Amino acid sequence: MEKRSRKKVVMLIIAAILLLSVSIGVTLAYFSDYEEASGGATLKLGGETKMTEGSDSASKHIVVENTGRTDMIIRVMIFDNEHMTVTLENEKDWHVTEIEGGKCYYYTKILAPGKKTSAIDAELSIEWQGEEPEYNFDVTVVHESAQAVYNGKTLVTPKGWDNISKIISPDKEA
């Protein structure tokens, strides 16, 4: 009886080895196969904006233009606002929030391709008597844009943009 059970065990081991050797070959062929491709395609996502920042000795005139091919949402951050008076060309077009070191201006309209925002005018408003103080009057202006993405009729805003979908409506378009 022991001979029969030994034969069965040997036969099972041989069958398992054969099965594994066949499957290893298929597995290696699957993971080592490759195909070369030729040609290519250019992919343009279309989100591009350009900020123009005209300035004279005491003021900056800031406008953002959508130079891409898709609708964009815009924000402009101006740092060192304690010495500045900021006026908006059209106050309905901008929503202002406080940030560390300055203010952030969210454009409340979707900016269509080829369109420009209304202007932000930032003017130094420092008064002193006698000699000019030794102070660096550098003003940093940063603009950011993101492609306007919709989830149904709801605008999806980038992380960290203070949930501005409440102030920007898909119906509003510049």
C-alpha cells in the first residue's frame, strides 16, 4: 500500500511541476513582451493666462488676459498692502479676501479665451514729512489661474482657493 501512495505523490509532484513550467512561460511572455510605437500627437490642454502689470513710480495697473483656448478662473495676490491703496476698475468683478502679508482678489467671472479682466490699480499711499524713510517699497503681485471645470452646473475650484465657487457663477462670463 505504501508503494501506491508513493507513486501517487510522485505523480502529483510531476504534474505540478509540468503545470508550473507551462504557466511560468506564459507569465514571463506576458511581462516581457513590448511593442514599439511610432509617430506622436501634440496635446494642448489650453489653459494659459498672461498678466500685464503697467506701473509708474507709485502705482501698478494689473490686468490678466486669457491667452489660452479654455475658460479660466483667476486670482491676483498683492503683497505689502499696508502701504497701498487698491482701487478696482469694476468692484463687482472682484472678491477680496485677506491673506498673510496682503490681499487676494478673486475675479468673479469666468474668463473666456481672448478676454481680459477689469483692472486692479494698486497705488502706494505713504505720506512722510522731511526726508524719505529708508524703507523698501517692493510690492509683489502674483496671479494664478485654473481651468474652469464643471461638475454638472457646479464650478469645481482648485484646492486652497477658499471655495470660490460660491462667488463665481458659471452664468457669469467675461
